[in-house]
Amino acid sequence: MANPNPQLEAALAYFAAQPGTSAEQAAQLRDALNADSDRLSQLNQQATNGQLRGFALETAGGKPNLIGGYDKATGVVTLPLASFQPVVGTASADLKAVVGIQAMSVAFADKTYIDAKGQSQTVSQDMLGNLQTSFNGSPELANQLKTAVRREEVQHFSLLDNRMAAGATYDGVTHDGTPKGINLPVLGLQTNSPAQPQGRYDEKDMTWVLGHEIQHGLNNAAKAEATRNFLRDISRQAKAPDGMHDYTAELKAYLQASREDEASANIAGWNALLSREQQRNPGKPGLELMMDAKSSRTLDVAGIDRTTQTITIQPGFTFNPDGSLSMTPANIAAMGKHYFDRPSPLHAKPGERAVGLGEHVPRPAPTIPTITAPGRWSRYWPPRIGPTCVKQGPSHRSSSTWLASA
């Protein structure tokens, strides 16, 4: 079994020497580092590279610390005091998750991207800090991330190409061993300032987006199964001896799985943002907090009537007393209707909220596949529908229709 290398041992010694750090806490951190061999190898390499030089406990009265924090300049990871147990023993599940998250943070801090001028840039402390602030500001979001890390459904943070207009994307099931994780927009992580005039970091929006994408990770196994079933079923349909090959049922099942995936992800986004707002104004009703947040994302759930100035709730939702939404079938169905099923600008009726995302972006109609011989399709088959799809906003959606006749 691998052990901490000399450089990582030095980081552990740094932690043990900090004022206020107990021997029990030092032992628990060591146990957390050793809990996962792959993670330990990553941490050993980061320590060898000089990226990770020490650990420290959060400072009393400092900024909220739920998932920890990493400072690029010092190479020190700050850990939440609440992640440590009061007695000697193995590391808590929470501390193990925090160590995993911070290993991802150290890796993210060293990643590069191409800026608008075509120059290679490294993730700045500003970008890293904004990402960490988003997680540390929402207990619900922090818990979502810890769960996803424990399940190994989120294994990295990466950056989107600047040419992509996505709010974020999730990399799910892979067949080549590529880690699963979340890709984030460069400008969406940069604080707007004279030095970064294009920066558009918005903590509220990022909180919602992260909650949404993490839920895609938690949904990953179910969505992957739906995709496998879909590909199996359309293969059977293509080989059927009948003259007509109708894929309606197969597409309906696949799109329903996509609808439920997106709807539950948006519920997670709602809950993550609500949790953030509750930290800032704990005595106010949840729905009022969400309206005060003034985020257009909340309109899929509730809004303010312009005439009466009262809160109006979209049909089908049932709230918990604090304003959060449980992942009930009814709530998922309601979010599917009010979010996933929103029409494109080309088909929206007066008063309907249109959406210009994913498949709703106008594009030429696909060429209808034709049969070149009994049971054989032309080069247009099979349709390119799989676990990934176009993403040009806060969500990814997939909607395709195919019809073929002999």
C-alpha cells in the first residue's frame, strides 16, 4: 500500500505544527489521505510539484468553510474544523470528501486555457476563489458535491473552451477511463474588474449552475442505463423485418429519461441557491428569499405577479416548509414541464417563455435515412444520439426525431 511521500509528509508536519492543531486531528488527516490510493497518488504528485505544501485548520470567525479552501501562493489547503471528529479514530466521511475536493481544487488551480487574445493562461486565484466561495456559501451545494465525490461521480473541475456559450457541462460515463467531472466557463469564474472587464462571476448564478451539474453526476448511472437501453432498442428496431421502422417508442423513452435528468438537476439548482440565500437571511420565508434573489432561473418555479406583486407558483410543485423542493415524481414532472419542455423562439406562443438552448437553436432539418436494401440503412444511419448533446446554456438537452420508411 502506498504511503505519503516525503513532500506530503512535510505538508502533514506543517499541519501538526500549527497552533491549535491536536494530535487527534493530525491522525485523522493522515487517515483521510490514506483512504484512497488513487487520491493519495495524486496528492503525492501535487506535493512533489510544490503545489501542495501544507494543511491548516480554518480560522475562527473567518469566511464560511464547508469544503475547504486552497491558496495558490502558499500552497496551503485550509480544512473545515467541523470535518474533524472530537475523539481519536479514523477520518470521518466528511473529511475524506473534503480531502478529495481539495485534491481536485489543487489540480484545477494548475489548469490552463486560451484567452480572447489567443494567449495561454493559468487559472488565477480569483477564479479558484470564486469557485470555492460558491461551494462554501451554500450548505446544500457543499453536501451535493461531497456526495458526488464520495460516489466518484465528480472527479475533476475543468474549463470550457472560450468559444462555448455553456453555463457549464458535465462529463458523464466514459469508455476510455477519462475521469467524470464538471467543465466551467472561464469568464463565469472571473470577477468583473478593470483588469478583467469581461469577467462575469455571479455567485448566485454559479451556485445554481453547480447544483444543476452536480445532480447530473448523481443521475449519471441512471442516465447511462437509459442510453444503453435506447441504443439496444433502436438496434433491434433497425433489424426488424417489417417494412416500416418506427422509432417513436424508443425516442419517447429516451427523451423522458433526459427530461427527468434535466428536471431533477434544476431542482438541485433551486435547492442550492435557496440554501445560499438562507445563510444570509435565515429568518425570511424561502419563497420570498428566492424572489429577492432576482434570478431568471427561478421563473421555471415561481415569479412575481406584476399586477398584485404577489408570488405566483407554477402548477404542480409542492414545497417543503423551508421552500426547498424534494425530488418527488410530481416535482420532477412539474419541472420537466416548466423547464425542459419550454418552446423554442420559433414556436413560442404569446406569453410563453421561450428558450434558445441546445436543440432549440434553429438548424437545417436532418436528412431522413433511407433503406438501401432490405434491413440495411444508408450512411445516415444510425442517428447520432448518445450520452452527450449540444449545450448552450445552463442545461444540456437532447431532442431528435427520426422517421424512416421502406
